Amino acid sequence: MLAHGGGTVAYIGATSSVKGYAKSSAFATGKFALRALAQCNAREFGPQGIHVFHVIIDGGIDNVPLGEDRAVKPGRLDSRAIARVVAQAVAQPRDTWVHEFDIRPSAENF
């Protein structure tokens, strides 16, 4: 990416990236570390034209295969919609890069 003058690295995390829960120390520790890695890499490689961002997926994912037209279960996230949101972040112009954002279903309690 450096040789080509740019690119994108998207780290996909979970709610545990920012909030630990009981009996989730092993998972949360890894997700906290992933978030820190994204921050470090964004600061190191951003000035060199590489967009690094972290996405927090806050909810269950309903995997709907491409081409299939069925409703997503209430309170769950559509995997295709997640892909569209991440693709929007990838397409951002360099002067307005986002570093971190949450994706959650509208029915989620937070």
C-alpha cells in the first residue's frame, strides 16, 4: 500500500472493544487490543495515505447470502448492510476520514 501511495485497512471489532462484560475477559482483551492496534496504525500510516479505521459491530449478525431476498430477523444486523457501510468508509475522501464508528440495530439497547 505504501508503494502505491494509499489504501485502506479496516479492523472489525465488537462492543467488547470498548466495554468489558463479566465472563468475557479473554474476548474483551483481544478486542481492546485490536482497537489499540487500529489507533496506532492510523496514526502511523494515515499521514502516508493509508486509511485505517475500526468498526464496532454491536449486535448479532444475520448472514443473508447474496442474491437471496429474505428479511433479516428483528434486532439483528444484515451482513450485506454492514458491508455497504464499511464500503462507504473505504470510499471517503482523505480530508474526511473516519477512524471509528459503531454499527447497531435500531432495536438495540445501549
